[in-house]
Amino acid sequence: MNRMDFTPYRRSTVGFDRLFDLMERQARTASGDNYPPFNIERRSEDAYRITLAVAGFREGDLDITAQQNLLTIQGQKREERHDGEMLHVGIANRGFERRFELADYVRVEAADLRDGLLIIDLVREVPEAMRPKKIAIGGQAPLEIVKDSNGESEAA
């Protein structure tokens, strides 16, 4: 088992506890189960796509749950009846659960099942108050027009 020690980083950083906990948890639980296979794609600065190969699953067999910072995808295959005797079973007929940790402000925008691929589009929407703003040095705020009690305009 690979154990990562983040103690030196924890001593010199503030507010990154969640990130270090996530990395340690991933290292502990890396079981090697790669079913179903998936891709993660960055489509633009604030858009991502997760594509899972879920051949044989129907829409009703899949459940997608988005919580704060966690996306869970579950698949449960139904029992299929075959008229003949199966000589070889090479197509996986098992359920799965795949979890993805999401960064703050990342939400699921859409999900689609097409050609055996489950496509989940994600978008990062940073609130306006959290976005960087340019501050003018020595700049003055523009004057606004204020009306007095008589309805006459005067510069404030």
C-alpha cells in the first residue's frame, strides 16, 4: 500500500485540509477496480465531461446522484434470460458504483446515454462575489445624481 505523508505540507498551508484528506483517502481506497472504464475531459476553462463505457445498461439501470462536492454513478443490471445454453460469458453483467469528488462550485449540467456511453457534462460556476475584480489605484467613484426633497437635482 502506498502511503503518502502530507505532514510537511499541512504544517505550512492553511485551508487545504480537504485536499490532503482527499488525496490520502484516494491512496488508501485505490482498489484497482476499473469497471466501468471512463474518461475525464476538460472542454474549456470551466467545462468538463465524464464519459463512462456502460454497454448493456439502459437509462433505467443507471442512477446519477450529485451532492455537494460528490458525484455518484450507480448501475444495476437486470437479470436477462437466454433461450439457449451459454457457452462463454465474457460480457460483464455486474453492477457498479463510481464516485467522483468535485471541486467547489462544480455542478452537473447534463447527462446523456448514447451508443453505450454515459456522458455527463459538468460546469464550474464561481459566484460573482468570488471572482477576481480589477481595482483602480487612486480612482474616484463616479458622481451620482441625487434628488432633494423638492425634486431638484444636485450633484452628490
